[in-house]
Amino acid sequence: MGPLAVLTAIVFGSAVTISFGLCSVLVIFLFLRNESEQIVNEIGSLPLYCVGFLVLAGISGAALYSLMKDLSWRWKAHAGMWCALLVAALLLWLR
């Protein structure tokens, strides 16, 4: 397992963990939305972040799989992963 595979595994694991946490918070907020007005205000962009990190997890998972199996499309998958990571970072930073 080379350095690129380790880096890809870190991105994949982080994206899966963040998406799990965000989706869990979304489910809890949906159950508790009638309890507080502040929870209703916080739900706003949470589904977008859940979907965004799920997409990043899927792309980075495909990149990791293609790298581990030495498939011909591994460089395209890695380019997609790095582009998705850059878009996610820019969207979070500019917000």
C-alpha cells in the first residue's frame, strides 16, 4: 500500500465519518424539530452537507477501490476525488 492509497483511505474514512455524523444529527433534528425554534433554523443547509459528504465518500471510495485493484480508471477516479474535495473545501470555507 503506497502513500497515495494511504492518503485516499484517510480522505475516504474522514468523508464516511463526517457524513455519518451529519446524517445522524439530521435525523435527530428532524425528530426534535417541534421542540425548539433554534433547531428548525439549524436544519436549513444540513441536508445539503449530508449529500455533499456522501458524494465525497462515494467518489473517494471508488478511487480507493480502483487504486487497490489497480484498475485502468484509477487516475480518473483520483482526479474526481481531488476535485470533489476541493469543491467541498471551497464551499465550506466561503460559507
